[in-house]
Amino acid sequence: MKATSSEHRHLLEQLQQIARGLGETFAPFCEVVVHDLTDRRHAILAIHNNLSGRGVGEPVTELGSQRIADPDFPEVVANYPNRFPDGRQAKSTSVGIRDREGKYVAALCLNVDLTVFQNLQNVLARFGSTAAGEEIRESLAPVGSQTLLERIDAFAAQRATTPRALKTDERRALLRELKAGGFLEVRRAIDTVARHLGVSRTTIYIDFRQIGG
């Protein structure tokens, strides 16, 4: 049984509400368009976040024409490259809507303006870049602390655990090794050890006293 005009109208009304919600959610980067595929010459029924400069009542797009002509055309064509009339790059998704007989009667299309994100990506890339070709290497940790951290990690790895999971007796055994190796002479060593083990400086001082430090 064919869909009645009232059923078709109800479907389009519901689709317009979905488009409105998507438009408000993804504003201002995504244009959301509802197409009535039963009216080729005036297919655009609603348009939110108008990025393409088109208007309500304009004709069906090329993709829409393909969908009308081919009942086997994919229901969802997602993330395909596109361009706005002024040349801006876009990413588009088109969702075909069928009636009860399986005929395409409408489409919901989303067109994302990629230029905003590309510009943001360029800014972030420039901000995060460092001088190329320079031989200078620096760490903001205290001098010698990297070697101290590596020694702590190695101690934990030998026991198949992590620095923060070391038990009290293991932590004190670690401090003995660090003291014997001169690692605790590193500037702010106690602070570095405490932070890496996830305990307080007081805890490390107590442990240190227990091992005769």
C-alpha cells in the first residue's frame, strides 16, 4: 500500500525536527539539510546552519538524483569529500529515507566545514613545534633526576610491579639501593622519589630513618 500524502508529510515533519536538533547540536560547523525527494525542482525543505548559501525550495542535488533513480543506492553514504560553492572543503554524510514500499522519498544531509578545523590544526601544529635541527636537549626536571627515575623503574620492573605499587619493605629496599648508589645525592632527590612512588615526603623520611639514613 502506498504512503498517503499525510503520511509523507508526517515523515517530513519528523525529519525536520531531527535536522533542527542536529543543527543546534553541531552549530556552527555543520550544515544540516532536509530534502524532499518527491519534488525534484524544490527538494530543499529545510536548511540549518546555512554554510552553502542555498535556500529552501532549491532543486535536488546530484547525489539526490542518483538516489531517486536507483532504489539500490546506499541508504547511508558517510564522510565523503565535498566542497561548498565557494570552494571550502567539506565532509558530508547523506542518509536516505524510504517509504513503506522501499522507495526513497527524503534525505537528511550533513555538511561539515573542514576549513575551521584545518586552521585550528595548523595553529596547534605551530604552537607545538620546536626548533628543527637544534642539538639542545633539556628536561625541566632537576639535574640527574632522570637517572634516578630510571633506577626506580628498573627496581620495580625486577619485581614485576610498578613504582607506585611497591610495598613498604620493597620501598625501603629501594631506598637502600639508591643510597648505596649515591642517587639520593641528586638535588631534591627525596621530593623526586616521593612523587614517583606516589607517597608523601614524610613517608620517605620515615623509611629513610628506618634504614639508618
